[in-house]
Amino acid sequence: MTSFCTVPLHSRGLAREAAFFIYQRPSKAQQIQSLLNAKLYQDVELLISLILPMVNQCGKNDSVASSHYYKILVWYGDSLYEGRQYKKAEDIFQKALLLRKNLNKAKVKSLTSELLLSEVELKYKLYECYMKLGDARNATAMLEGISVRQRTPKVLMSLAHLYQISNIDKQAIACYKEILRKCPLALGAVHGLLQLGCTRDDIVNIISAAGISCPSWLNEWINGHSQMACKEYKKAIETLSKLESHHLHSSIPIMNSIAMGYYRQEDYRNAKHLFEKIIEMDPYSVKGLGIYARILAKEKNVKSLFMLSKRLLQVNENSVDTWLVMAEYNAIKDNVQRAIYFAQKAHVIDSSNIQALVLKGLVNCYLADNKISLASSTAAKAYTKVGRTPSTLLAKSSFQLALNLDPSCELAACSLANIYADKFSDCDKAIKLLQQFLETTPSSKVHLQLGNYYCETHKKQQALDEYRIALSMDSNCSEAQEAIDKLENESRDIEESSLHYELNPIHPLHFDIDDEDGDANTTGSLDEME
């Protein structure tokens, strides 16, 4: 009989014959799988799209035939996904998922076959489609639909990343910890936990409980990255440098981490030297080169930026660092629109890389293009993520530039005041900035923030005044009302304490003494003793 792969499918009759082969001789269907294994995705897509209507009809006859139809739907979805037809692939996988649930209810014996994709794996394929479509909400919902007991390390890692991006830290930590229990050497999970504030000891305990004895080099690796996460850059550089010289000599990931430490310390000379050494050792290395491009941009080194961008495009055009380098190059050449475009491509690849995006070009590009509000919101998001690091100075300069261009930009004023109060511990400067802003631009939010700074500097009456103004401008401002209630309660408590003291004075020299013979204690005042 003619092989299924070689049947010329040019008519409805032949399509029926193909469908017959699939259901009467399931081994023939595996030839579709062989096409997938050979990565002939276009051939799989063409073949299945020709026979799918007939296969669909056959699949409705009984549950066993439906299980074969299910396999074909999954193969079809795979071929569409590989062909970057993500929306259509999502539709096919959804149909497969519905059929899979029906087969589960029917308790079809053939479902025990290893050839059938599990519901967990199918949901993961749908998650991948949603991520390619930029739909993080549905991607998260799909993975959350997998029961906790069925979540594989792959599912947990994807969920952890989604939670971390969305600032749902508690769930992200839980996922990372569960990954470590199942895969103790998952260093990506270790790194995620450190970023979320978990201690080195907690992590080592989880790894040890999983039956893995941490080798000395791994202990030092965790220790160094823990120090990095705590922004103890000098200690981190010392720890990782010792690890690189004694145990993991010429390890590019370690060298990259050290270079990042130097950059965050604003030691650009040593950071640049290490990045150049990494490029010399591995011309195909990409990670971290967005930071290297930032250093070159600071030096106005257009030629080196051009050569770097040209090389990275040939090495890996799917890396966030490649597009950040392109953004830096175009920004320094004043190609603003192209710089914004490339920075946005980087954001699509890694939406959690806020620091890289904002502090390596995007904000300044928006400012140059007079998109003040968008620049300020992007920088504010970055500062929230990044917090107190030396690189915050770049965000500060962006906010200041935004205010210079648009003195009424509320977000820039509030964010810049936050930096003064938070990073530089200078509430007085933050207060002065907001006072100047309010002279021309009334804002309930700014009055509220100004009240908070007055509270921090123990100027409670001024704080109360600002909160009342904020509430008068926005009657729904619950934060202002809560702050007023708190301050009034504190004042009431102080008044009650003072009144109680006046009614029941306690002399500071009222104390117990023993008589000279050491007999019973006698209580008396200083006047009585005299």
C-alpha cells in the first residue's frame, strides 16, 4: 500500500482515504509526527489543513477516533506555532484542550497511551502562544489553571517570572522555592529568590533539604549574588573575583556579574575593561552588553557602538541586549524614533528589564521627542523596580530634564522628590521642590506627598494643613483622610496625657527610703525629709 506521506492529496476522495488511514491504521498517523521531528513544519501544516475537515467528521463517530483527532490537532497547532502563526495556533490548541477534557470525562482507554499529550503540556503550549501575542494576563491564567500537584518545574518557573514581573512577590517566591525543592541546582530560581529578598541561608537550607550538599564554589556563587542583590557591590565584587580566580577560572557568567557590580558602583573603567575581556574570550557572548553599550554611549564612542551593534545583529537578534545596543547607537546618533523602536523591541523580549530599558536610552529618547508624560511614567516605573542604586542618578537626571521641559509634569515632580527623600535622605529639598511646583500647578496628590514629608520631619501642623488641602481638592482621597485621623488621634492622646498629669501630678522626687535602722520602708517626699 502507498505510504501515507506520499499519497497525492488532490481530491476529496483522497482526503477521505487519508482520514481512513489515520483511524484504521494509527501507525500511519505517526508519519505526521516524523514530519514534525524533521522540522518540516510547512509540510505538516499543508498536509493537516487538507485532511482536517474529513478527520473532523471521522472524529465525531466515537471516542477512540476522537483521541486520534486530538493528536492531529496538537500536531497542527505545533506546526502553526513554529510558523509564527500564534493566534491561529492558540485557536487550534484551545479546540484540542476542549476535546482533551471531553476525552477525560469519557475515560477513553487510549488516553493512557504515551502518544497523547497531557493536559498540562497542552496548557503550557497555550501559555507560550499567549506570551508570543503579548497577553501576559491570559498566559498567567492558563498556567494557574494547572493544579498545584501537576505543576512541573517548567510551569513553576514560567509562573514565577510572570508573578515577579507583576510584583506579586509572595507567589513568585513560593514558585521559586518549589522549583529548588524539585531541582536543587536551578540557579535561575536561586537568582530569582535573591532578587526578591530571600536570604542566602534560606536558599542553602532548601537545597540541603533536597539532599544536595552545596559544593564550596556554589556556596560562594550564592553568597556573591546575595551581596549583589543587597546592593553590597564592593563585597560582591570581592567574593565573585575570589571565586573566579580560585575555582571557576575564566568563567564568563562570573566575569559578567563582576562587570555588572563595577557598573553599579559607577566604576565604569573596570566594568568596560571586563566587558571587553569577555568579548575577546567569547565573540558570541551577548549577555550584559547592553550595559557595555551604555558605557560607550557615555563616552560618545560612536564607532565602537556601531561595530558592536553590527556584530550583535549577526550573533543573536532575539536578545534583549542586542536591541538595547541598537537603541543606544541610534540615540547617540539622534535617530530618536529608531531608538524608541529598538528600546521597545527590547521591552517586548524582556518586560522585567526595566532598569536596562529606562537607564539605557528609552527615557531620554522620549524626552528628546517631547513625550514628557510617557518618559516620566517609564522612569517612575524603573525607579520603583530598581530602588536605591547608583544608577538611580540617571533616573534623577531624566526627571529633572522632564521638569525643565514641562514644569507642570506632576509625575516628574513627585518622582524627583521621592529620589531626594529616599536616596539622598533630603526631605527638606523634596519639600522645597514640591512647594515650588504647587505655586503654579495645584494638585491633591502633590499636597498629599508634601504632607508625608512634613510628617517625616515632625512638622505635624504643616502636615495636617497639607492633608486637609488634598482632601478638599479630592474628597475621595482616603489616604489624606487616614493621615488626618491619625494625626488628630495622636494630638488627642497627647492632650489627654497632659490633662491626666495636671490632675494627678507625680513628683519626680517621690520615692521609697529605708530608715537608718533598716526597718520597714517609709515613703516620703523631699519636703517631708527636710
